[in-house]
Amino acid sequence: MNNPKKILVGEDSSVIINLTKSILSFENYQMKAAKNGKQVLEMLEKEEFDLILMDLNMPVMDGASCTKMIRELDEPTKSKLPIIAISGNMHNYTMDEFRRLGFDDFIQKPLDYDKLLATVKRFLS
């Protein structure tokens, strides 16, 4: 059997982390969570992931700064990871702006879990 895909979620809301974990586990995805961009980078240093869900607004280091740093990494397996932005302020950005920030796609908060799963599957299948 295939190894389950590993998803790293950068999100400071425990509620969203727990809901996302529940949804993703139905599809046999493994999920780890980081509460800020600095933790995302630390986890990425130690482990391999298949995809990152990244909240734009987090303490310590926001999602856009973290994504920029990931895109600048020397290791292509990490710098080219699909990164999906999660934001409640999506209307402040166009898709072109998300792409310029280094994101591959975005999902609006409050999260629509069907859209979340469909977006994750699109990048991981």
C-alpha cells in the first residue's frame, strides 16, 4: 500500500487545526501542525512533507514571509512543495498576488471542507 501523504499545516487556530486534521484523516492523509511560520520552517528542516497549508496571518512569522523563505531554500524537494494559502482576508489579494507571494493556490476562511479536500487532492494525486 502507498504511504500516506504528509501535510504540514501552518495555522495558529487550534479549532481550525483540529477540524482540518479530522477532515484530512478521512482521506488517510497524515497531518502535522505548526502555530507560526518559524515552526513551519523548523519542521520542514527535520521532515519531508508533500504539501503545506499556510495561514497568512500568524504570530512570530506570517505565512507570506514563511512561504518566501521556503521558495528560497536550496533543496528543490522543499522549495517546490505545493503551498496553499488559507486566509480570511482573501479578497485583499488576487490570484496573481498569491502566486507572486509563492503560493500555488488559496482557500478562503471559514474553511469549506469539500473545497479543502478537492484542492489538496488536486495537488497530491
